[in-house]
Amino acid sequence: MKIRKLEHSGIIIEDNGRAVIFDPIEIENSLPEYENIDAIIITHGHSDHLQMQDVVEVATHNPNAKILCPEDCLANFTNTNLNAEAVVPGQKLVVGDFNLTFFGGKHAQIFPGQEMCDNLGCIVNGIIANPGDSLDVPPLAVKVLCVALSAPWLKSHEAVEFINNVKPEVVIPIHDALVSRMGKEIYRNVLKKADREFRFLEPGQEFEF
Ligand SMILES: [Zn+2]
């Protein structure tokens, strides 16, 4: 399997030539025109994870791809011709050759007491987990863990504790478009306090596992 990082929290996970894509958004670069996508997974409806025109773009090249999102995100698709499906934490789905296990529930808190939107974490093929905008521990031991680098809901020490709890072999930071190049270095150095192997990928870079 391999993971290719896109911008911010966008990632593509490929296995045997097929792929699932998470949170595809275009910020500075155009999304590559992938035509091998079986599932488009939207972790939650915030604008740094869901831009409808970008989902339309991916779906146009992959008309048979399933679009999967949390329940409170489904309304975004009502007046479109996209066929989206709500999934809930605890649900398992087989899409193409991919085994998807959903976990989590809610977006991490930004303000204390604030009602937060739904957020889906997802484990792909039992090997790699993407918790979306949360520090929800995946229900299975995973080899590769995606972790937010910087976010309004995150203190870096919490990300380090999260990594130490999950104990993956490899950590891939995502959610990194909110900081400058200098900021990235600062946050990366803090994350490295977790005693794990890190792959710091820039958009377009891949890691095979
Ligand atoms: Zn976010």
C-alpha cells in the first residue's frame, strides 16, 4: 500500500492500483486527475476538509466512487447529483477491495462546551488510520497513523500523547496548511518528541508501507 499526501488533510491511499481519497481540497495546487478511486471520504464538513467543487471534480473522474461522510454532513450533497452516503462510527464497509472501519464521533473541541460537528475517523485495510479532526484512538492497532500537525483544536503535547497512546510504527502528519514553512518546522520538531518514525510528506510525496 502507499499513501500520497495532498494539500492540508487531503490524502490518497492506494492498494493494487485502486485508491481511496480523504478530504480532497485544492488550496494552491490542482487536484491530480485520479481515475482509480473507489471511495471519497469526507471526515467532516468544515471548509478546510470539504469544498463541494473539489468533490465534484474527483467524482467526475470517478463516477462510480462512493462518497462517504458523517450524518450531519450529508445535507451538503442534497441539491447535487452526487450520490453521498452517511456512515457512523463503528460501521465497517467494504468498498472495492478496501476494508473501511469507521471510528470517532465528534470533531475535537475548539472552545470548551461548544457543540461540535460529527467527525469520522477511518482505518483502511486494518493498516492505516486517519482520525480526521480528532484525537480519537483507532479501535485496532495500526501500522501507520495520520496526525494533525497544527489546528485550532490542538495542543502539540496532546498530539504527542495521542501518538504515544496509539503506538503506530509510522506517523504521517497532515492538517498542515494553516502554518507557514517556519511554523511547519516548529510543529514538526514538537511532534518528534513522540518516539516514533515520522514521514513528513509535502503535497505530492508518497510513502509506501
Ligand atoms: Zn480541520
